[in-house]
Amino acid sequence: MATNRGIAYVGPGKVEVRSIDFPKLIDPAGRRCDHGVILKIVTTNICGSDQHMVRGRTTAAAGLILGHEITGEVIEAGRDVEFIKVGDLVSVPFNVACGRCRNCKERATGVCLNVNPARAGGAYGYVDMGGWIGGQAEYVMIPYADFNLLKFPDKAQAMEKIQDLTCLSDILPTGFHGCVSAGVSTGATVLISGAGPVGLAAAASAFLLGAAVVVVADFNKERLAQARSFGCETIDLAQGGTIAERIEQILRVPEVDCAVDCVGFEAKGHQGEDEPAIVLNQLMEATRAAGAIGIPGLYVTEDPGAGDRAAKHGNLSIRLGLGWAKSHTLCTGQTPVMKYNRGLMMAILHDRIRIAKAVNTTVISLDQAPKSYAEFDKGVARKFVIDPHGSIKHAA
């Protein structure tokens, strides 16, 4: 019998490699998925969103198999799969989407109506997102394969750029979506809050969209240095001063055209305490009147680890009056990956963006994942890419 291993969330602060069932063409409700495929995973990444669960800041149950950033080779296809073939190398959007509902037909695949009985929207290996088994493993099942999967046109070419292409499953489209939502265009000045992998992907995306100046704000000096390595201006929030004052030092004016929140609900204040609304409030202060703020940073409906009662249920003290007075547009929600991933694939394949360099991809084995989770939680300036079968090593 074929074997499989995956990364399981055990409890706050702990993950481990476990033997898990080899995937079958069956959905979480026990129905046959003749529209699905089995993938041998080539790369699968550790995401900051995974860390929210691992820190105990969600209602995730112990035993959950993590992982929603998946790239793999098709080794089995259901009888209803027409266009994806065994042997294809594919990128998997982190959104699970049926392709049939109203939202999917309108390209809002982040809120598919048919893949999660609890609410709109599904994802692999994530709490409250439909029970789909995660992809930080050796093998995984992907439903609605013809709709969901992005096939790379040439396998050899793709393997040469696999550390860039692995970012198509989530962080690059997510950063790009944040910038598009904020209205980033030629000559724009952009403020990115958060210099983690999504923040760095947003910064790289802003340049791809034609931004003149990209300013990245964070407390983490190592991550800020990574942002500077590809042309960003930076604000070290530990040095004090208002966000407007710090922007004025860089731009000669105290505001930006566009802003992107790549932090989310675990935002911290200057003393290191939880202030879940601080980033949104800073961005409303810093963004020009009639500007827009993209919010790809994750916010949750239930945060059992929050420090106050309101935040435990996703209620934040945002300065909505300020945003209203400045006629801001705020765009929230999961990224509809399929809206962007094909175009971004072409940008990678033809050297218009070097996302692996921007986010500092670091290849690890499946067995190294628990240690890498701990390092990522400490704020290292790396994007950990799990290579469960040694595929990257063999290609090199």
C-alpha cells in the first residue's frame, strides 16, 4: 500500500511529521471526487497564515494536516477529468473552488459557495475552511481539477524556476491582489505594512505594477533588510515617530497614494502588545484622501488567544470615521488566486519578476518543517519551501 506523511498541528506552538492516509478521490463529506486528481507534491510552503493556527490563535483542532500552498505532479486523475493529464506539473490555488456556483463564475473563487458547508470559501489544511486535507505532505487530493489547476506549459522550464513558481499558489497572487485592490499603478507611492513573505510579495508586485516608490514598514530589522535588497524604502517602526512623519522623511509629503495591510489580526504595538486594529488605523492615517487600502492580511471571526473580549470575536476598534472622512476604499477577503495566477506565471517564466529572490525562498525537507516553523515564528527573513520528495535537488 502507498504511504504518505504530512505536517500535523498538535497544539499551540507544536507541529510534527505524521504518517497519514494516502489520498483518495473522496471529499471531506465522503462523496466520490471523480472530478479530482492525486498529486505527488513537488513543493509546498509554510505560510504566515499557518502560523496563526500553530500559535493557537484560531479554533483549529489538534491533528489538522496543514498546508495550502501546493505545487505538484498529477499521478492519478478521476474519470471526469478531461483536460488535466497524468504527468502534468501544476500549481494549486489555495482556494478550493467548484467552478459552478455564482461566485466562481464571477471569478470570486475565494468565496466559492459549494466547497464549505459552514460558510463561503474553502482552502486546504485550514481551520473552518471545509475540512480539505492540507498539502504539507507527500501526496494530496485536489478536487475540481480541470477548473482549479494551473498547468505549467513546459515541465523542464518550470523546474528551472520552481522556487519562483511555488509562490503562485498563494503569496504572489495575494500580494498582487492587495496592490491591485489598493489601486497601485504607474508612478504610485505605496506603503506596505508587514515585511513577511506576503508583504515582500506585495512589494515586488507593486514594482511589477509600476510603482515609483514602495515603502515597507515593520519592526523586524532582518525582514526590512530583505525589503531593501530589491529596492524598497523601509520604516523601522521600533524607532518611533508617527507613520505620517516617517513617510514625509522619505517622500517629502506625509502620505502615500496606496496602502496594503500584510499583517492582519496579530498586529503588535510598540511595546509588543496585541493591537489588532493598529495597522488599519495607521494606513488610514497615511493614505491620501480618496485613496484605497488593500487588506490581504488575515482577520478572523474567532481569536481565542486575543487579549480582550471584543477581539476574541473579531471586533476591532478601527477608526472608521477617519476612513469615511477621507473617502477611503477598503478591500478585504481571501485572494481569488485564479484571477491572477496565469498572468503572474508568465511574468515569472519570462523574468519580469523574481519573487523567489524577493521573499528569500529556502528549500527544506519535510522532516525539517517543525524546526522551520519555529524559526519562522521568530521572524527570520525566509520563505520556507518544503521539498518532500527531493524534487528540487534532483532537478538541480
